[in-house]
Amino acid sequence: MSTITGQYEFSPALAPDGSRVRRDGSTTDWWLIIRFDREVGRYFRHLYRLASPAQADIAEPLWGPHVSIVQGEMPLKLACWKDRDGESVSVEYRQEPQETDGYVYLPALCTAALDYREQLGLPRQPRWPLHLTIGNRKNG
């Protein structure tokens, strides 16, 4: 596995104006992601296009390259929610792109983030295994 460093970001905005309201009416208030530099995503998408030229229509994810740690789950232990905002964290990933439901990602592992989920009173493993989202095929 390779390693990349990103920053924890709580309740990530969905629009330039800072809005966190989703199309379905819910919000990103109880979301935590690890965000990476957009150039990292551009690089991974480029490698993906080279390996799969027939599937070159991959777009940047809304939040850029990221790993979702908490996905709309209100923590049981709120005392430490947001205490790591902006903190750097390393994530291991496999360079074997996968695709599910139009999302292209790299399998990932981040023991520190899983430990933090437990500290928040959440199950150690999120609903979907950790993965570094690098692109999607969604339209709008």
C-alpha cells in the first residue's frame, strides 16, 4: 500500500456559499471526510483514464479526492466532535481503482480515523469500507 496525507474536515460544504443542504433535503452536518489536494485527484483520474481509455468520462467528485469517515451519523459522544478539524492524517491506499454505482475509488485504510470513530461512540467500521474517492460518472 502507498500513503497519502490529507486533512480532517467536518460538515463539508456542498456549495461555494458554504451550504451543507443536500438535494434530498438532508445536510452534511454529521459528516467527516479526509480531504486531499485536488491535484492528487487529477493525477489518479489521469492514471485511471490511461488504464481504461474507453471509460474516460470520469469527473472530479464534489469534495475533490476524499475519504468519508463519518457519513451522516450523529456521534454518541459529542465532546470530541470537530476537535480534529484541519488536522493532518495519513491514509494508506491500494492503487487498484474500483467502481461502484458510478463512483471510482481506491481501497483505503486509516487506523487513526477508525480509532476516532470509536472515540465518537460510533462503530469502528463505517457503513461502507474506507475508500479514497477519486471521481464519478454522475451527471449533476
